[in-house]
Amino acid sequence: PLYDKVLNRGGQIIMSGFYREDIPAIRTKGEEEGWTYLRFTEMDQWVAVTFMK
């Protein structure tokens, strides 16, 4: 909820420091906030997910 208050409509947020298997839970929470899941990127075993409001 805090991020949603400061993120402008059309703005993007990148959240990182997760494992690939965490993506479904993170995606679900983001979509519950009304955000659109855009993509994930992976480096070594770490993942970053990008959403747009």
C-alpha cells in the first residue's frame, strides 16, 4: 500500500532480491494492488520483477 500511494499512474516499480520461485506470489500481490506485471529479469540466482501502475 505504501508504494501504491507514491507511484504515479503509468509509473513503473522494480522490486529485486528474490528467487525465481517467488515470482508467482509477488506477481499476485502486485496485481492485487492493481499493478500490471511487465517482466522479470534474472542475474545469477536473483530476480527482479517490474510492474506498472
